Amino acid sequence: MATGDRLAGVIGGMGPDATIDFMSRVLACTPATRDQDHVRMVVEHDPRIPNRQFAMYGEGADPGPAIATLAARLEGAGAEFIVMPCNLAHAWEDDIRAAISIPFISIVSESVKRVEQRCTAGETIGLFTTPGCFKAGLYQEALAGHELVLQTPDELSESMALVERIKAGDKSEPVASGLRALAVRLVSRGAHALIAACTEFTLVLEPSMFAVPFISSTDVLAEKTVALALCQEPLPER
Amino acid sequence: MATGDRLAGVIGGMGPDATIDFMSRVLACTPATRDQDHVRMVVEHDPRIPNRQFAMYGEGADPGPAIATLAARLEGAGAEFIVMPCNLAHAWEDDIRAAISIPFISIVSESVKRVEQRCTAGETIGLFTTPGCFKAGLYQEALAGHELVLQTPDELSESMALVERIKAGDKSEPVASGLRALAVRLVSRGAHALIAACTEFTLVLEPSMFAVPFISSTDVLAEKTVALALCQEPLPER
């Protein structure tokens, strides 16, 4: 093993395509000209974790124990910190933290830090997300106390229907356009910037499609993972 | 955990992009309409394993121990079988098998089975590969005794130069065209079919680019992984 790097543990499979996309973005933002420059990861890719959207509405099994088990397995595999490229699953962050003694890097906290960098006081930030993630209130809580106006989606079922199509393998132009239209609606209602608070969205959308800053939570987490894995930053307290 | 499925262990990072491509192909060939239909994988993604091409020419560290360690870790993580989406790394298959007590599914053996299905006796199969994999003789050995004529590359340094560009992140049209030209040379020399015996090649090439059957070792291994993970096939003896 190379010295001077840290093993990243990835709780994956929520969804599977989003996990692979996250790994691709880790690669893309690593300064590398050969295999050995890239970061080490151990990935527990378990798409069979109970549905998180359903769970937020009290339906189906609690995914918390399964997610926490994966976190503990990653620590057992030698991971030095843990990331999870799924926003909604952070509703079970307490279960994860209770199961491990290494740092867990929250995609929500990191994305909010990025919002702080990109937005100035008084600006309106559009929360572009799924019903479950909205109901969980993760971003609403993380942004409370910031001098920003939060613009929340005026509808949620449409985004869910499109995410379900992506999860079924449909990343076609109509799906991308449909999601883009929902995001643009937040802009037309005054958002100066958008947080893409679902790692499925960025399977079909990219920042260049928008006239305002589009903060991809997947990219934010990928960049943080590389910085920590390459020891460019100290590990946070757990 | 769902019953009726098996956890696949993936020795990854050789190279990192090829591992992610393999995972994408696993997803693509899984019959799924929702996350929970997909297969569980645990992936040890270690791009820092010593260079396999160099090792085949006696330069640098032996990658065998590092690869075997990953295999053992995957078994420890509960993997029920192990795959490795890198052809050349199969030169260290004995090290892997010595380190585990679960089945190891060889990309070489599986690709040769596919050749058997696609080719008839007397046909010429073009071995499209890298210098290290050619020198290791993996496919030459696996195809010995088959009634096929093996067409080997007339040059190897060009393919290596192109693979190095891919590993440095260059998947541009010139790289794809360059590799395609090398493959076509095998066809012009009489190959009735091609084995793409390098998981980097299929990052820029696809079967539709060729007039003859183009057997992607990455796809073959992905399909086998899904069949075993979904219990569509019995596990082989180890």
C-alpha cells in the first residue's frame, strides 16, 4: 500500500447507478496520469437496502440498520473515513455514526459549505430534491441560521416519477428535460442558485444546463473524498 | 439482506476506470426496474497495486501479494465469489486462489467459453491485447487444445501507448481510432472474430465498430457476475 493516502469507505447502491457515477467523478477530479495516482476505495454496493423514499412515509422496512451495518463493515475493512453518495439516506446518519468510530463525511454538510462559498447573504437558494429528502428536512435544517432564503419545490411527485424512471434505466432526453424543467421552475421563482440534492439528478443533468450556479451534491462529495483520500486535508473529528 | 442472491466480490482498481465500466455493465445487464433488483457487490478498488505491465517484464514490485490480499479481504467481507475485471492481473490467479476458499471466476476462462460459443472449428480468432497480457500467455494457454487458429498481434507497443493514454484520462476519438485500427489489422490478417483481452479497450471500443464478432471480456465477466449473483447458475467448484 502506498503511504500518504487514506482508504475511503463508500456506502453504495442507493442507487447503484448513482454510486458508479460518484466513483467516476472521484476519478475525474483526481490529478492522475496513471492508475497508481488514483485513490483507494472500498465500496459496499448494496442496492437491496430497503427503499428510503417509502421509509420516509412510514412504508416498508427501516433502512437504518442495513445502512449502519454497511458502515461498520467498511470500518472493519480498514476504511479511514466514510462517505455515502445518496442525500436522502443521510436521514439515517445517526444510525451510521452510532455504528462506527471513524469520521462520516456528510454530503449534506459538504453541499451546504459549497452553498456558503457560492452564495452571498440574502440570496435565494433553490432546493431541488425528492419528496423523501424534502420531508426528511436535511437541507432545511442544515441551512437554518444561514442568511439565505430557501426556495422549496412547489411540487414533489413529478421529480419522484422522473427519478423512478432513471432508476429503471431510462436516462433519455425526455427524462432529462423533465427534471431540468422542474429545476428551472425554482429559478423562475427567484432562486439565485440550485442545490441538486439527489445523486440521481446528476445522472442526466449538468451545471452547464443552467443559467444559475448548479451545485451537484455528487461532485461536492467526490471532491471532498479525493481531498481526504489524498491527505490534502486533515480528517475531521468524528 | 435479500435471500436468493449472492454477494459478488470485485478486485478493482486495475485500472480504476475499467472497474467502474465493469460495474456499469453489471448494472446494464441486470433485469431491473428498481434499486432492489440489482446485485450486491463489495468492491476493493485499489489502483495503487504495483504496475502489472512492468511486473511482466521484471520491473518494479510483484503485484501478486497485494492482489491476493484484496481477494482475502473480499472473502472476509462476505463475498461468495470473486471476479477481477482486468485480464493481465489473471497472471497472478494462483496467488488469488491460494488466498481464498471461495470460487474465483476467471475472465480468461469465461471469455474463452464465449469464443467457443461464437466460433466454429478451424476459424481464426484474433487476440487483441496488451504486451503484458500477451507475454503472460493467458489466452494462448486457455485456447490451446481448441480447434481454432490463434492470430496474435503483429505489434504490441502501439496498443500499450494507447492504453496508457486511456489510463491518463484520454478517451478521445484519436485514441479510439488508433485502437480500432490495431484490431482491424487482426481482421485483415484473417481473424474471424476478436477477443478484446483488455478491459481498457472497451472504454473506447464497442462491438458495433467491427464487422466481425468482437468479444468484450468486460461484458462476458459482467454477464457471468450477474448470473451468479442472481443465483441463475450454480457456483462453480472453487
